[in-house]
Amino acid sequence: MLSWLQRGQSRSGAWRSALASDASLEQAIQDLDQQASLRGFGMADLAVVFVSTSFASELSRVLPLLQRRFQATHWLGCCGGGVIGVDRHGQSCELEQQPAVGLSLIRLPGAILQPFHVDLQNLPDLDGPREPWCQLAGMSRGDAINGLLLLVDPSSSGIKDFLSGLDYGFAGVPKVGGIAAPHGGAGGSLLFQDRLCTGAIGLAIGGDWTVQAVVAQGCRPIGPVFEVQEARRNVVLKLRAHGLETTADGQVPVACLQEVIARLDATDRELVRHSLFIGLASNSFSLAPHSGDDFLIRAIVGVDPRNGAIAIADSVRVGQRLQFHLRDGSTSRAELQHLLEQQRRTRVLPLGAFCFACVGRGRGLYGEPDVDSGLCRSAYPELPIGGLFCSGEIGPIHGVTHLHGFTASWSFLVPKEAHQSAAVPSPPPRS
């Protein structure tokens, strides 16, 4: 039965979310205070705040205004191109490119919650010991943590090193989050405890609670899998494929792409004009057949007509596998629906969820609002959710944390005991 889920609470935890869209920041926060979902919640262990960039000039006022009305031990959040949440009627809602404030109040008895702020200009050595990476999150040992929530200022550099270092310090721990949206205001984009800041902020979650991640990239492959034969940094110079009769070893990428396009139908050829991407194999050099979630989707950032090379938004190595991909609303919808159904079948009822979605999703991808959040609510009716339209999404693929684009990266918070019982099947009864 889902009775506890429908209230956003369990015997040991509670989660309430609300969303307000008034053009006045003070009025929007007053609206949150008056919504039934938050009324009478009392002291929260964690308050997560998402604000649209419509309030960029007032970001420094967000936490003080909220903290006059709501109580929580830990506060964190950021601004984005839109806010995802639950409206006053209990419906999932995605407010894109308009004033919006979303607030989630969460109570987690038995949890270890360690908020942290990181200056990305002074990261530990990736070739050194793992302890300094654990200490970034305020922890002396990585094995005490079950999940990490991460938010990054868009002005930051070194984000990939930051994620690699956290994977080093907290191996196998799900890490989910996003990059805040750029804006013209001063002081940064991140809301942390009682201040506005830059760099990166996060929350280490341990104890009786854990995080489960769902990452939907929203693309489908076209043509064969290629092997990179020549590359320089992020530029692919030569490819080889076994699936195209006329493709010889050392073919330039543009020629390979032209052969792939020639085999597409008219609808897909039109998609190539504005929705073409490259997938890099996550198990980069494996000769085994690939499935759809084996690829990291990356944007094509340039084509050199002189030599037929293609530049992509990631580094490429010789021997790595890649495949061209197309992105469309029906593919994205079907993929997320499938992944959420897989998540639901684990029979672990989440307390709530955060969604970090690319600003290119939403209405621009689907032609209608509230699709990603609505799919989640179809899998988990009345689940409390909060979220953000990001400038980059953070989430794991095959246990490795990546910075994505065009993705919806979900973080489900579940009781650790339920997570373990679902992940480890009971032994069969003895005869």
C-alpha cells in the first residue's frame, strides 16, 4: 500500500514540497507559507530551495526571507532557468522562464546530514590519497555516506575534476545534482545555510537514508558503432566502422555521418538538422555490443569542412567507441517512462525526489509542459518532488559520475533498510 507515500511521509521521515509563482519575491514566499502542504510542518532537518533567475537581483534576500517563516537545521539551494515542484493543488508543475520559488522541507530521523561548501580552485590532488576528497564533504571516511546531492555555480571551472575526485573519495556512492543557471546578479548562484556563494555546495547523506539515481539522456542511436582511429583532444579526425559497406578504415567523420544520414527516413533527416548528438561509449574500449545506456550523450560543437573533422563537447581517445544519436520528444518520454518503471519495480517506496533537468527539455522538447515531472507522478502518485532546470546535470552512468547535457537526472531518497532489502534478494527457503 502507498498510504505513507501519498502524504510524503513514513514512520521515520517526512517530506513536504510547495511551489509559488508570484512576481514579487516577498509575495511568493508568503504564498509558500500559506500553502497547506507546508503549514504546521515544524522543524525540518533539511530545507532545499530552488529559485528562478527572474529573482537574480534578489538572490541574497531569499534565505533571510524564508528563514523568517520556516525552520530547518540545514539550508541549501540555487537558481535555475525554471523550477519544478508541486503546486497548491498537489499537481506536479514545471515553471519555465518565469518567476518561481520552490521549497522542500524534509525530516529524516536517523540520518547523517553533512552540508559542505567547496572552492573549486583549490581541489585535492587526484593522484594523492582519497582522504582529502572525503574531507571536502566534511567526512573523515567515504564509507559513511550513502549519497551526495551537488549544486555548482555556473562560473566555476574544474567541475569534471571535482566529480572525479568525489568518485575517488566516495566510490560507488550515487551523486546527483546540477549546475545553476547563469544570471546578471552579484554574489553567486548558490544558497548555502545563511548566505549566497560560488564554487560548489553539497549535502552528504548517510545513516538510515540512501539515494537512488535515475538518469535519462533522451536520445536514440542511428547508424553503426564507430571506433575512433585518430583524435586530438575533443576533435575526432578519423573513424572506422564495420556496419557500413562503403566505409573504409580511416574515413573522416563527416563522410561517415553522410552515409548514416543517407539511410535515414525523411523525418529523421529533418531531426539531424537541429537534434544531432554523439554518444561516447561509457565503457570506452569494450568490443562487446552496446546498449542505449552505455553511451554518454555529448553535443557536436563544430565541423571543419576542410578536413571533415567533428568537434564534440568532451575529450576523445583513440580506440574509443562512438555512435551518432538523435534527440526527440517521443524518445525522451519513452526512455524516462521506462527508467521510472524500472525504479518502481524495485518496490522501494521513496520519501521524495529531486529532478535536475536540462533547460532544453520541458516545453522546448515535448511541446507541452510538465512531462518529466508528470511521468514521475504517474509512477509514484502524489510523490513530493522538487527540482530545477539546469545548465548541466550531474548523475551516474554505470557507477561513474558525469556532467551531462539535455538530461533529466533524478535523485530518489529512500530508507536504507528498504533499499537493502530490495537490492539483495532473500535466500530461497530450505527444503
